[in-house]
Amino acid sequence: MKTAVTLSLTPQARGGPFVFWDDLDSTFALIGELGFQAVELFLPGPGDYRGLATRIAAHGLAVAAVGTGAGWILQGLTLTHPDGAKRIQARDFIRRTIDMAGSWKAPVIIGSMQGRRDPAGSRESSLDFLGEALQALGRHAAEQGQILLYEPLNRYETDLFNRQVEAAVWLKTSGAKNVRLLSDLFHMNIEEPDLAAALREAGSMVGHVHFADSNRRAMGSGHTDAAAAVAALREMGYDGYYSAEILPLPDSASAARQTIARLRQLLAPASLATAPLGTLVSSGEV
């Protein structure tokens, strides 16, 4: 089981679905104590984060992935922006993030920086821009020994790709190599009629999973069928991270504890998987 939890160092994103924000050393200590193996980072942009990397490693943690959404939040950059100069800047932002993340052996996520279709143009032209960018960035990620992660978002955040299989088929035919899907269970709950079926059909294209309930809180707070989704991933042989990109509610520590407990329950041996969560807690299994 590979588990991760999100950490944002981008003040402008406060209020977003990131578990931890402040007090880095105590945060890393708690993450390790709870049993998470890695952190997923949401940074203001590419830069010199050697000090951060040292602090993460000192607590025995890895970096699961690095998000790029700050490029959109802070600079309005997207890979499908109608302004060609903005598209070039967006590629450069992501390329430099790939370089930075490569030193941590971590993949980079393209979520909100994919953008939306140009209202004055066609969806096809926007997809051409996206495809060209993913081809180039996928090659660059390969040079760093990493994959690139593309995240289909829900309909309220993009009108490019909202469903897993549609995105997977397009990636395979677009010429983009070394690109895998980030399957976010929150977005999938909105768009997919059957989460488990969508995951199975996407198959080996799934490269990273955001483990979030239907209300973007820790799994077990909403109505997502996490057991079916995890069972499908296990059947597929998925060996990537289950990363909690969730709201820090009721507080960061509680959200992280609930996440790791639910994951351990779902990924436990069959003899433990059917036990109530309270039983596992009292027995010391979580």
C-alpha cells in the first residue's frame, strides 16, 4: 500500500482541498507517525526547494507527486489558452516543474492548467493545443525518468475531458507518450456512473489516485463506494499512490487520521477487511 497526503505551500490556494499547510516539521512528523509514506506537494511554482526536500527526507517520507495548479491560480496560465504567449508560458512553467520534481523522483500533475475550450474557437482546436503540449511535456518527463499525470476534472472545472475512459482513449490516439491518468475519486463521483467500472476500463492508464469522498472530505465522510473502487484497483494490479487530496476538516490531523484508517481497512487482508473500523482501531490495526 502506497499512501500520500497533500501539503500546500501556496497561500492563494488556502481553502482548497489540501490536508496540510503550516508548521512543516511538526506536520512531517505527524504524517510519518500516522504511517503515510509520502507527501503530494502543491507549490507556488518551480524553484529551489532543496531545503524542503531535505526536511521531507529527514522524516523518512518521499514526494508522491507535484501539482502545477498554482500556474493557473497565480498567473492565469493554461495549456489551451487562446493567447499563444500564455500557452508557451504554461509549458515552460510545467517543464521547469518537471525538472524540479525529477530530483525527487516524483511525477508532475496537469489538472487545472489544462484549461478549457476557447469560447471563440472549437473544442478540437483546444484539444490540438493540449495534445501538442502533452506530447512535448511527456517526452520531457521521460528524460527525468518520470511519467506525466493528466487529470480529468469534473464538468464545472473543465469542458475538455471529464471521464476516465474518454481521456484514456484520447491520450492513446493523440500521440502523447509517457502520460498516465490521475484518477480523482471526487471528480469521478460527479462524472462516472460506476467508479469501479471506469477504473477497470482505464486499466494500466491509471497512474495515480486521489482518495477523496464525494464531498471532498476524508473517505468515509460522504457516499463514495470506496470499497468497490479499491477492489477494482487491486484487481488491476495498481501499485501507485492513494493520495488524500481532501479538505482539512474537521481539522488537518483528523482528516489525515481518518484517511489512513480507511485505507488500512480497505487494503487489509481479507480476514480484517470485513471488520468494522472501530474494531480495527481498538485492536491497534489502524
